[in-house]
Amino acid sequence: MNLDIIVCVKHVPETAEAELKIDSTGKNIEKTGLVYDINEWDDYALEEAVRIKEKQGGTVTAIIIGPQDSESTLRKCLARGADTAIRLTDSKFENSDAYATAKILHSIIKTLHYDLILTGMQAADDGNAAVGPILAEMLSIPHATMAKKLELGIGTAKVNRELEGGMEEQLEIRLPALISVQTGINEPRYVSIMGIRKAMQKEIKVLSLTDTGLTENDVGTAGSWINIEKLYVPPVEKQAEFLKGTAEEIAGKITEILKSRGLI
Amino acid sequence: MAKIFVLAEHRQGVIRDITYEILTKAREIAEKTGAELNAIILGNNIKEQAKALTEYAKNIFLIQDSKLENFNSEAYRQILTKLIKEHKPSLVLMGHTSYGIELAPRLAAALNTPLATDCIDITLEDGKLSVTRQMYGGKVNVEATARKAETYMATIRQATFTPKKPEPPINGQITELPSPLTAEISEKRFLQYVLPPPGGVDITAAEKLVGVGRGIKDQANMPIMEELAKSLGAVLACSRPIVDKGWLPSDRQVGSSGKTVKPKLYLALGISGAFQHVLGMKSSDLIIAVNKDPKAPIFSFADYGIVEDLFKIVPSLKNKINELRTQRT
């Protein structure tokens, strides 16, 4: 059974090991020097889509909203096995919240054929965890979030959702559906040289606000539910006592602490 | 009178802590704004659970239906859409939990009600909603405001507010309403709960834990961590990325979606300290953290911090401990 799958991806800065600074507007972080890549959760969503395609045939379309630079993330999607890619680029899209983002995606996805839409359950930057279900409501299709396992049947899918404390719940959901995935649902593959070469030749469709049928007031801050007023580095309520010195010295200090507490 | 709605979260007959956490914060907002605090509980045979809520809220809307035996976001959406349209509460709150994440955005979209998710603080003043939330895995805080609306919605991060029972108890009333659900929800059905596989290591029983995170970079580095744990007489635990990569089984995961641990020692290696992880280990007696980023949130929870490459610290530490053990024998 062939399935047409749409995967919504985001291009985000890698910040896990970076020290972040707030920029002069106070509403964003200083982006210079940060490396951008596919949002981690979307990486798993894309992998899941490609695996389904490989197993039962069909197509995978990757969609991104982002600046021209986000093309590198779309190329990665194509290299990994997406067949087509759409980039939605317009300065008016900037600062869209989850609601405005869902509206932009909806405007394009409603014109496409799909059996399944996959997204990451959240983005590593804003962490809203909201675009997927809003988009599903706009498309009037069922949805499930935080998927840890996905089994496709005829016209339905079984989804294991992550609950708290190591438990999951299994749902049966009718297709077409939108499913947002949690990390760990699969192991995203490395991209082969062949894949990259092939991906460079594939065409990426680029669309802007006028192609969406939306107006300026539907997107960006004007079209959002929630707008950022300011960003700041969280105040430190309690701070660790920092141990300094050479590795050898630090190791000695840790050992002393452990010894004094009877831990070694 | 303006109303504030709090959706009670329960699973397998137990009201979850997040419900009382939100009710505590909501009471504060209700008192400030002169609103009436209402809890909503949807389920099957849950009268007792509804009673427990009367200590916290003025009014409890109770809807019982066999179709609500297990959480179903679509059933909840239908019921809550109707309730919110009828009562026009100024604020609707629920947890940023696996249930809230499934339900809130779709409900907000159905009502076109501004929604702020994963809030760590929330203010309602002069009919305007402002929230504090986090971005970039907790490295940045955000003050945000909602577009002006009659009703606002927000999901609240777990373990953010400390639950406090009102003194004296509010002694609210239960208003049982008929279920508006007419048919089974056929597009989305609950099948079963899936428990983690039995057996394996019980990290909650360990006195000492070495927790490893993304900073260990490569599976090839796992043996070095294991050796250190062995020297320390500790058990190896980890944050989510390590389980996602398959380097350790899921029973080793510490955090909101894994285990909550309280060892005598928690040595965090290459763990930045995202709140989901911190939730599971912050009550440890002694926390020592090694991370390259001096601003890593883990240092706000650790007793001792080391801003250094963990691959320099780990071998030295292992040697020191082994030396000490040799001296003793």
C-alpha cells in the first residue's frame, strides 16, 4: 500500500553545548557563530517517513518554513530519502508563533495529497510542542503526539505515545492523520555520499507569502497568538561551588569531597 | 463572575500531581482577579476523585461517561469546547504533560483561543495574559504576551509550582453534567497501556549514580564511563539522548519520562540539565556536575560544578579513586 507522507521540518541552531547571548533587540539570541541543522525531533520524523516508504512504497515530501539558509536542512532531507521538498520563505513569516506557523503549513498542505503527516513533537528552539495538533485541527484530521512507535495498517495506524515515568499508551488512529514523534522512535541514518550527490540535483520548490493565499496579518507577530516581549538568561537561584585547577587537582578535590561524605 | 478553569489530570484512577500544582497557582490568580476557580474532571467512575478536588476549587464540573474510561484527546476536545463556549472562562489551564500536549493545542485551535505552552509563570492582569516560558532547552527565559482575547489558554510545566492545600479547605461543590458525547470516538481509540519491559537494573535503588548525557559524544566513550562508575561503586544512569541513541536501555533513563532517583551521589557527566532530566534527579543528596558550558542549567542544581572537558576529568578521577582504594587494601 503506497503512502504519501508529508514531513514538516525546522532549521534550528544547535545550542546544546553553546553559551547563548541575547542580541541587541532583546527578543532573540545572538545567532552568529551558531551552527544550524535539522531540528532533532524532525530528524526522527523524517527517518520514520523514509522507513515507511522503503517498506511499503509511496512518497515523502519535506516542507520547511525558513530563510534561504534553511535549504541545507531540506537538502539533508532529500539526501536521506525525501522525494520532493518545499521551502516557504518570506521575511513576513519571521516571528510566527505555533499558531501562525500552523496556518502557513496548512495553506500549502491542504493543496497536497497525503495519507500521513509527520512532524517532530517539538522544536529545539522554542519548544512549543503545539504546531502539529493545531495543524491537524485545521486539516480536520486526527492526530497523536509524542509517538515512540508507529505501526501502519490499512487505513489506520497504531501509535505508542510516551506517557510519564516510562509508561506508554497505545492508540489506534484513522488515516489520514498527523503524528508528531518523540526522539528515540528510530535511529536516524547517516547520509551516504551517493544520497548527497543525488539530492543536489533534486529541485526544491520555493514559495512565499503570496503563494499561500494568506495575508500579512495572518502570519508573523500580527498573526500569532503569543508574542515574545523579551528574552533573558535565567537568573541563577543557586549556584554550584566551582572546583578549579588542573584535571589532576580537580579529581583530587572530588575524591576528598566523596571521602568526607563516606561515599568512597 | 469571571471563571478560571483547571483541567484535572488523572490516570488509572489517580489524580496526577500536576493538577494540584496548577490549582495552587490558579487559586492565586483567582484571588488577584476576583475570579471563581473551577476544576473540570472527565472520566468514568471518578466521583471520589472529584471529591478530592473540592478542597481546592469552588466548583468542580464532573462529567462521567464510559467513553471517558481512558484519556482521549478528541473526547476531551469535544466536551471542553462546549464547556468553554458556554462559560467563557477568562483562563483555561492544564499541564504540559503527555495529555496536555496532546489536547491543548488542538482545543485552542478549535476555539481560536490564544495558547501559551510549557509556562513556568503566568499572570492575568487587566484582561491580558503574560507568561514566562523557556527556549533552547532552558538556556533562555522568555517573557511573552498573548493577543487580547476573552479566553486564554496555557499549559503549565510540571513541578513548577508547589502544591498547597487551601487553609481552611475551600469545600467547593460538585456540579455533575450529562456527557455530551453521543458516539464512540472512532478516529482515535485507546487500546492499552504499555509498561516498560520488566527486569534490568533498578537505578532508583542505587546509592551512587553516574549520569551520562549528550556530552559523552560517542558510543565508543561508554566503556570509560562504565569504568569510572565501577571504580566508584556506582551504577550508570543517563539522560534521554543516550537512550534515544540506544547506548543504554530505557530503564537507565533519569527524568520525567524515565525514573526519579534520589541517590547519595549523582555525578552528572556531559548533562546540560534540561528540566526534564533535572526533575528526576534534583533531590539527590550530593550532585557533582561536569560540563563544558559554564552556563549549563545543571550548575544551578549541582552542589559542585566543574567547567571542563569531561574526558580530562574522568580518567584523572578514576585514577585517584583507584589509588585511594589501593592504599586502603
